[in-house]
Amino acid sequence: MSVDPQGDPATIPVTRLPGVGPVRAERLARLGLFSVRDVLLFVPQKLEIFEELESLDRAEGCIGERVRVSGKVQSLSMYRRGWRRSVLRVKIADERGTLDLLYFNQAWMRKRFEVDEEVTCEGLLVDSKGPAMVSPRFVKSGEATNQPLVSYRLTEGIGQEYLRKLCRFACEEWAASLREPLGRELLKARGVPPLATAVVAVHRPVCASEFQAARRRLALEPLLELQARLAERRANRALGSAAKIRPKLSECERVRARFPAPFTAGQCTAMDEIAQDLNSSVPMRRLLQGDVGSGKTWVGAWAAALVAGAGKQAALMAPTELLAEQHAIGLAPLFESLGLRAVLLTGSLAPERARAVRAELASGRAQVAIGTHALFSSQTEFHSLALAIVDEQHRFGVSQRERLFDKGCDTHVLLMTATPIPRTLALTIYGDLETSLIRDRPPNRGSVTTRRVTEEKLDAMRSFLKERMSEEERVFWVTPRIDGELGAKAAFERWSEELSGSDVGVELVHGRLTAADRAERLERFRTGQARMLVGTTIIEVGVDVPEATVMVVDGAHRMGLAGLHQIRGRVGRGSAPSWCFLIGDEAAADRIEVLAGTSDGFEIAELDMLRRGMGSLTGRRQAGGNDEGLESPESDLELILFARDVIRKDEGLRACYLARSATPSEVVEQGAGAG
């Protein structure tokens, strides 16, 4: 196919590439490939370098390795496993040995081979009643090259070989048209090639070192674009007209005195930073990070009280009704003692009650709103919203948060999270935010011992739980689901039967209960009428019971490190020693080892990212392979810092990368017009 390489690849839709019609274009869009430039900058996830085997008799000693072998097709056989599954076995041989090539459910591959034909194959050696390769890549002898093989992230309907051909074709036709915005000295300082050279090297690498250098250059592109957008947001905010909150020192101290316990040094530092932000017409954008139980909610409540006391309104949004309800129970009396009215607004409120709450917010009679997604619905209006606080902010989408912010004029924003964000991610995704850290914990908190419980130790653990409850301590029993043999309902029935006849009550909570039922059951647990609370991960945040000393997670292998750490944070809130028992199969053993070794949420967050992968820093995926071509937080942090610093210093470069941020819809529309 002849293609005119003229024009900016960023404005040329993928439908200009050979074989890309509407269906394939839709599939490629799932990979973020809308334009030819997207294809050129699509970074392979890994590079496969195959060891060249001199003869097939060495294959048996290389099981588990990726190798390249050559041989003559000796025989082909096809057989079926059941009525829907087929297996093609291709036996190749050389002078010293044989090897089987296995293709499952790929009957069409039979036409690709001919007996007595010389072929070269690349793939992973496995043991299948002797050495074999499963679905190896092969070429006819004479066509083979010694080039390494790149592999891309895939989606349904788009295969590796197709993507390789697509990216190579785009390179041949358009790579030379890419302009390098970075100067020669900057490239040299980073040890990376110019953009056009990097694109060719990353899709058709000659060696591993060339591939890695090219990946790092391509990784800079989305990072530079992101940092340009973050810098633009900062510049726009500087022109804002947010309400200035200037409480007198005496008022700040009066509000502090109403809280149930003295603030820690970390809390005080965060409060000072927030107060400084609020006393400015530039809208605050601050991320408050603190480990489980560090007292972030009290800091947010203090800020809300200052704003409400100054005649404006504040909103505290939580991701679940349970958390919003617990905030309302704990904070409404505090606000009332300061002469402020706080109201709860959630989706499950009766229509008449919801209308009454919304009327109070619209008129200004209520100064503080606590709620869920209902706060940013089109039906909710505020009289003078000046501060929006988002708890567990990572559970909300960007557009959802902004819909709440838009309820006011240049609203001050405080984002809070008990899931600490590794520095690498914070510098990219949250680069336009100021950050406050609460490292310390309130004094007189008991230690938490974490243990994995195997099948043979279950009886001993149950006896221990009964002993703790007989001492009027509280126990959580958490499962990852409601129904099924290992669900919360089944666990509740087992414990109800086991504790029948005793004065130890058991309660069950999950997401299908009404708000009234949930609140009633939690209150019985809090007051000690029930000493065991069985539930799902709905209790991960928001349930604060100092008398709770034991947490049991049944099915820990189904949860990630961050989630388990959050759940563990429900105990250890009083002065007594506490325990966290994790029941799970071998898949959970290494996670439990990490949790047993540290209670530092910041350290756990870093380890969790190393285990799961960074995901897409500039996109939506939160785990797995990295789309930008970054390898690890440690080795690539300097690259992220470089992108941030060069954009801040060079306004021309910032403008260049802002102009490059064409939206996918714009490219799609251009493609439709061209068609």
C-alpha cells in the first residue's frame, strides 16, 4: 500500500494505516491508539532475546528458556480434545534431535507448514512428554533474522504479530517526520537518542541497550505532555478568585479546643499549611496523606469548621454511605458545639428528607454537608461553597471530583487519602497539588501483631477470639463477599450458632442493608451489645471502635496489600494490644509476610506498586505493565523529575507540549471527515 507520509502524524487517524477499518480502529482505541503518532509512540512492554540453539538435542536442558531453533518439518498431526478443542503437533528435526511445536485451537496453522521444509522457530521451551514449544513464532529458513522480538500490550481482537507489522509500517512511512523538541544537550544529559531515531529503535531494535535507551526517550513524551498540562493548571489557578478565609488566631484555637484529643505534631503542621492556603484568592489544591488512624478526618473537620465559621460552606464527600454515615455520627456533634449545622446527604435518603437537606444547603441554613455522590448531583445546590473535602479521593473519578468543585466559585479543595501514594506517582498524576503528610499517629495506641492462619491453626484462633470477647473486647470477621460458603452470611450463621447461649452478641453488616439497619447494627457493636461484627470489606474505612482488638480476614488471598492494610487499620485504635489474623492460601503468604514486617502504610504502598506494576501513569490503569516505557520507581524517578523541571523552566517547551495534547476525539473526527 502506498501512503503519503506528508502531514503531522498526530493529526492522521489510524484508519490511514493499511488494514485498519472501523472495527479495528475501535479495537486499537482501547489501547489508546487513535492517531499515527500514537502508534509510533506505542511503547513495547518487553524485549525478547532468544538464545540460539546449535542443535535440537540441547532442548531438553533448556526447559523454561526462550530459544531460537532451526530444523526440518518431519511430520504434522492434528487431533481433538473434546468437540471444540484441537491440537496441531508439528515435529521438526535436525541431525541430532527432534522437537514438537504445539498449536492449540489454531487448525489453520497446518497450512503454514510443509513436510521436509526448513523452518526457524522462536519461543518458550516447555516439557510436554519431551521438549516442546507452544505456539512459537516461526519463519521459513532464509527469512529469519537475529533481531530481538518486541511484545506489546494487547486487547481483544488485536494480536502481537498484527501490532508488530502495524508499528513497523508506521515507522517506515512516518518516523522521519517526527520533530525533536528537546535540544541536543538535554538529550545527551539523559543519554537518550532523538525522537525519530528512538521510534525506529524501539519497534525494530538491534540490541537490548539500544531498545532500553529508545524506551526512555519515548517514555519522556507522555510525561512531558502531562507536566505541561499540570503547569497550565497551576498557572490558571493563580488567576483565581477563591474566598479568603482569615480566622483570627483566637478563633483557630477555640475550634481546636472543641476536639476530643490534642492534635499531633503532624496534624498541626498540616493544619498550618491548610490555613495558609485558605488565606489566599488562589484556590487551594492540597493532598493530605496519612496512614490509617493518623487523624486526617479531624484535620479536614477543623478546616471545614474554619470555613463554615467564616460564613461560607464546606462539603465532605466520602465514597461509601457507610463512611459518610460514620463521619456524620462522629462530626455532627462537634460542629453543633461550634454553633454550626451539619447535614448528611446520601442516595438512600427518603425523597422528602433529601429535599429538605438540599433546601438547607441551597439557602445556607446548613453550613457543612457530609455525603456521598449525592453531593455533586444536578439536584444539589450550595449557597456559598468555599471548601470541598474529598475523603478516600482515589475512589472517585476526576470528573466526579470536579463536579463537586464546580458547585462553588474557585472552590478550595482538600483531597484526603489513607492509601499513601508512592512518590513516583505523586510527582506525575498529582504534580499540580501541594502535599501534606501526617507521619505520626495519636499517642497511646496499642501495637498490632499480624499473623497468617493456616487450616491446622483455625481452632486455636477461634478459642483466642472467644477469650478476647469474654474480656469485653470486640472482634471483626471480614470476608471478600456476601454470599457463598466463604461469604459473610455463612460466617455470621456459623458464629451465631457457635456463640449461642453466651452473652456475646454477633452482628452482620454488608452493602445490601438499608442505612438504618446498618447504623443500628454498628451501634450495637460499638456499645458492646454485640462483641463480634461479621461483614464484607465495606468496613474497610470509617468504622472507629477503640475496643476492637482483633481483626480476622477470611479470604486474604483475594485482596491486595493496600486493601489488607486498610482493613487491619480498624484495630489498634485503643491502648490495648491488637491482632490481625489473615486466613488465605499460599498465594497470600508473601503479602502477609510484608504486612507482618511493617505497619508503615507508606512503605507498604511502595512495595505494593513494585509488586503490581506502576500501571499507566498518564492514563487510567492502576496496575500492571507501564504504558510509558518506565521500568521501576527507583530507576525512573530521575526521568520523571527531569520532565517536571524542564517544563517548569522552559515556557516554549511547555507551549509545544500543550499543543501536542490533541484529544482522541479530535483525531477521530478528522479521520471521519477524511473518509
